Amino acid sequence: MTTVILRTITRLVLPLGFVVSFAFFLQGHNLPGGGFIAGVLTASVVALAYLAYGLDIVENDVFGREVETAVEHVQHGVVRDYQTLYATGLAVAVAAGLAAITYGFLTDTTIPFMTQTFRYATVPLFGHIELASAVVFDLGVYAVVVGALLTIISVVGAE
């Protein structure tokens, strides 16, 4: 059973945690941060929501699935979605690493695995921003970390 204080704090911390996670994700290829720390922070925020509201709230209210027990949650529910997120993230991270090699084969040069490049773009309200290919790899790492941690948290939480 949770308290009103925990639920109220969770409502305040949840959006703030996602915003900070997004900021960590975006600064990762230039400063400390990136896909790993952003994924850990996202999983921590979702774990806080699980503590405050329970696993079944995610199934019933967020995904719109009717779930009666925690066993159904583990067997048929959101855990499968987290595992799919993990697998997709792993595929994106590997593809980002192989993209440099593929580009090297197309241009008849030798480019090592995980080589990155960047371009600058002008965005209204932000000015000049750097678009780095490392962001794709960070996105894959983010998905792997979020998928793996939420799978573990969901399975252990349902026990």
C-alpha cells in the first residue's frame, strides 16, 4: 500500500525525470551522459511510478489491457513490450556501428567500426546545432538499457 505523499511526489517527479533524461540523452556525444545514463534515469522514473501505483496500472491505464493478476502481467503484458524494446535497441546500436563500415565499402576507403561523423544545422529558436551520427548509437543504447532494466523491475516486482 502506498501513501498519498508518494503518489503526489511521483506526479511531480515523473515529468521532470523524463525531461532531465532527454537532456542527458542529447548531450551524451559531447559531454558525460548519453544513452546509458538517460536510460537508467528513465527506468528509475518508471520504477518510481511502479512503486507508487503498481504494475497493473501500467497494463490497465497506460496500455489499455485488462489484467487481473500480476502473473498475467509477466506472462502476457508489458514485459514482452520491454523485451521487444531491448531487442530493437540492440539492433539499432549494432546497425549504427556497422553503418561506418558500410559507408567505407561504398566509398572504397577503410573506415573503422563505430566511426562517427557530424554536421551542423540551423534550427529556429536554437540556432546552430550539431547533428552527430553517435546519437543513433546512443538511441540504441538507451533502448537496450530501458528495456533490460524495466524487464527486470517488472518481473521482480510481479513476484
